[in-house]
Amino acid sequence: MVLDSQETAEVLYVFGELDASGAAEFEAEIMTSAIAGKNLVIELSECRYIDSAIISTLIRARSVLGEALAIVVAPDSGLDRLFRASELHERLGIVASVERASS
């Protein structure tokens, strides 16, 4: 994970796989960004796998941050299909790019 502080938002880039073993660190990064008071974009386009612990963290983050949170997922990716099949796509504020999240 890499956190990039931009003018309009904090962007948290996630690469590879993220599961329960990294859930605490992931949630801590999200909460640190929330405390900063900026919008948060979680960039999952380069993330190949997340498990239920991460999905739960994303749901909690959306509950806390509301519209201040956007999640970027590559269109037609495995994660995109997962979020659509579980009907979480709109609930979590999934967008196709960091640019769309910032607009």
C-alpha cells in the first residue's frame, strides 16, 4: 500500500493481494486519512484479490466517510465483477478511475 497526498484527496494505492493478514494496517491507513479531513480514494485497480475482511473494512469505511470515500476498481476486472455480483458496486461508491473519483 502506498498513500499519496494530493491537493483534493488522499489516494491509497493497493497492489497485489490484500487479505485478513493486512486488514488492520489497511483500516489504520483509512482512519489516518479520515482524521486528516480530506476525501479518500482507495485505488484497487492493481489489486488482484481481496477477502471478506477487506470487504468488511470497505463497508465500514463507507459508513464512516460517506461520499468522502471513493473506491477505484478497473472495469471488468475480477474485483469489479465481485462488487457487482454482491450488489456492493453502488453502495461502496465504485468508480473506474482516480480522475472520476476526484470530480
